[in-house]
Amino acid sequence: MLTASFLPVLILFLLSGAGNTLIASWMDKIYVEGQKFEHPFVQCWVMFLGEASCMAVFAARYALEKRRVQAQGDQPIQSPWRKETLMFAIPCCCDWFSSTMVYISYSYLPASAVQMLRGSLIIFVCLISVFILKNKLYLHHFVGVGLVLVGICLVAMSSVLADDSASADGRSPLVGVFICVTAQIFASGIMTSEEYIFKTVPNIAPIQAVGIEGTCGILIGTAILAVAQLVGVDNVKLAIYEVSHSGQAAGSCLLLACSIAVFNVCGQKITKHISAMARSALDSSRTILVWIAELAFGWRAFAYDTIPFWVQPFGFVFIVLGQALYFNTIKVRRLMGDEEIAEMERSLLSAEQAERSGKQRDIRDLDIVSTTTGGSELQSQI
């Protein structure tokens, strides 16, 4: 249940989520000795470092709980360290591909455009649902995907028409759009594999899952960085030198790791205490914060009299509407399937019955209070 005390968690989730995007974009704008700090593989490794810090929090919490149980003489709690949890290495690998490609796209596109294009995730979730999971889809799913496609085209158009710094460097924004959208293929793999693991491995805390994934990411990522250095895809030695010789580079890495950790912990709390749908809606809301921050920092020109300036937010509206229709956040009866309508009617009926029984209980309590009060008054008169 949402209470006033939970409001700081929601605010932290929004701020840290927007911070992730803005910090990653800022890192590509940092110059160290006249050279841009562009190291997508190193950025991804730092991201997993932030996730791995959740494992330290979980381990400390488990140790305190175990000590408390032993002190009180209660039944020992089950150990959370099981070999089945290593299955999180699968979504970890998908996350490496997805996040690295997203970090590369920051070199081609504004941060707000990247964040909006990440909404294309539901297209690939839809494809996985149809061809792999064999789930039944309804009209609202396809209309939602169609709206997201329109939104992606509008965001891509705004990036191409706008005179951004990436275009000035001779980099085509369309390449960034392609890289960012392709990254969502692997992101959909993360969702699918994590859902399967949570169903297969019972009684695993979300923060533990984040920590395990982060720890696996650090181990796998160290090997990936070594290969990236040998192949020449990313100059890891140069990145280490730049971080050690630039306060901005070191500070941005530290901020990214902390922001990722806070974002994941708050996100898991929202999922547990409110709903996953609420988390998804809030996650989409941070795009507006990113867009406003870009204008405030001067990363994008406030060219309100040009078409590209307004095309991007219109594209964002289409993406959000598409997501809302796909996940049934906005329910349109004509677009829903018979099973979904029946489930919705059952939910409404249950809510009405619960409300009716609650009112009846209040009336009975009121009658009891009235009877008791009347009896007391009668006794006092006698």
C-alpha cells in the first residue's frame, strides 16, 4: 500500500533513473587531455559494479538476520546461497550486450532520444511472446506495438532533422537509432530469462538477484574488457589512465555506480510494495526529466520555433501510449480479449463485494457502539 513514508523511494527512483541516463551521456562529453572519454565497455563494467554493491547490502542484511535468529533461539533461516542462483549469468550476458550498445548510442544521439528509443523494448517482448512463449495476444497488444513504432519513427526523425553535436562530428543519428533499438532485442532476453529464473528458483530476494547479476557481470565483464583491449574495440588501458588522471572521469564513474545501485534497490521496493506496472510507468516518466535536464544543461538547443524540437516529445507521447495500451494500463474494452474482459469484470465484482462487506461491517460496529452507549446511559439513569 502506498503511504506518505514511501514517497522518498518514488522520488529516489525517478531521480536515480534520470541520473543514470544523464551521467552516461555526460561521460561521453568529458575530455581528458584533449580526447573524449568514450569507453562503452568500461561504462558497462562500472554499471555492473553498482549492481554488485547490492550483493554487499543483501549479505550484510542476511548476516544480521541470521545473528538475530540465533540469539533468539528460533528456527534457522534457509541459506540463500544456492547453485541455482548462478542461472542469473544468462540475463547478465544479455545485459552486457544490451547496455554496451546503449552506451555506444549515446555517442550518436541525445540522452533523451536514447531513453525514448528504449521504449521499443515491447516490440521484441511481443515477438518473444508470440514465437517463443506461444502466448495469446489481443488487439491492444498489436495497437500498442504500432503506436510505439510510430513514436520511434518520430524520435528518429527528430534526431536526423536536428543539428546535434553527434551530426557535427560526422556521425549519423540513424546509426545510433539502429544500435539503440537493436540493443532492446537483448533487453527483452533479460526480461524473459529473469522471469523464467524467478519461477524456477523460489524464495529469492530481488535485491539478491540484482547483486548476483552484478557479481556475474563483474567477472564476465573483466574477461570481456581483456578481449576488447586485444581486439581494439575499447582502449581499456587508456580508460584506466584517464580515470586516474581526471577528477571528472573518476567522479562520473563513481556517480554512475552509485546511481545504478540506488535505482535498482528503489525499483525492487516499488515492485514489491506497489506493482511492476507502477515501476514501468515511473520508468517512462523519467524521460521527461532527462529531456528537461538536457535543455537546462545546454546539451540541446531550446529551439522551440523548429519542427525537430517538438517532433521528439510527440514521439515520446506515442511511445508512452503504446506501452500503456500494450500492458493494459489504459484499458479499451474493444481492444481487449474475452478472457481479459472476464478477468476485469471479476476484479471489479470482487472490489464491489469487498467494499459492500466493509460498509456492512462498519454498520454492525456502529450498532454495537450505539447499543453499548444506550445501555450505559440507562444504567446511569437507574
